[in-house]
Amino acid sequence: MTLDQKSKFDLIRTFSKLTPKIILENKYPSLSKLRRTYGNEKIEKVTKVLLLDLSASLKGELNEEEIEELNIELNSGYLLNLSLEDIYYTLRQIKRGNNIRKLSVSRVLNAVETQFENRTKLGAELSLNHHLANKHTGMADTTAMENEKKKHKEAKNFYLLQKEIGKQKK
């Protein structure tokens, strides 16, 4: 089970612009959600194909047993919170990296765990920035509303004052 050249190139073209920020902003579904929708077997096949592609790209440095171990790791525990796009991005980063060290289960898992940590930090940062932007906008709206209320009150007081002055002149 591997990708043929056309499928591989289509995959690269489709996902070549992925960044952690784009992945978060597009809210791609997690592996966990995909497993509930499509079943465990289908998602495990997809992640296995990505791992086989990684190994093939690096001259078969991972054997079948190591690929199966990685596939089980990706499809269990907290890593299920990652999306397929996260996995693809991470494996692409490994392919692009300095390949002086031999590819190993540990190296792949460390890269995936680092992506998970970075994704978590970036998600928190984007959430905070969104909150602060809305809070600031809300404050601006509140300030503008308070200014309008103040102007309205001043106009009302001026009107009442003018009305009182008009009564006194009569």
C-alpha cells in the first residue's frame, strides 16, 4: 500500500502551502473526529500511507514493524487531537530536514509530539489574540456608546434649559 507518483504529486500540490497557523485557522477535524466519522480502519490506512511515503522518500529507512508501531502511536492517546493535515505537515518537515541522522520511530514521534506542543501553544496564542481583539473592539464600542449617551444627555439638558429660559421670558 503506497502512493503512486500521480497521487503523491497531487498530495504535495494540495497540501504544500500548509502551515501550523493555516491548519488551526481552517479548523481541520482531528484524527479522533475522523475516526468517529469514517471508522478506525480507514483513518489508520491513511496515516499508514503517509508513513510509508515518508519512509520511501528517505530510501526505506523505516521497516514494516516500525511503520506499524508509528501508526498505532498516531492513532492512540493525545495524538488523536492532531489533524491529518498536522501529520502531513510534520512528516513533510521531516523529509525537508537535515537527514544526517537515521530516521527512527523515536525521531518521528519526537517530531509529531513537537508539532502537537507547537499547535497547542499557537492555538492558545491565537485564541488570546482573538479574545483581546474582541475585547478591544468591545471597549471601543462601549466607549462610543458612552460618548453617545453623554451627548444625548447634554442635548437633553440643553433643551430643558432652553425650555426653562423660554418659560421665564414669558
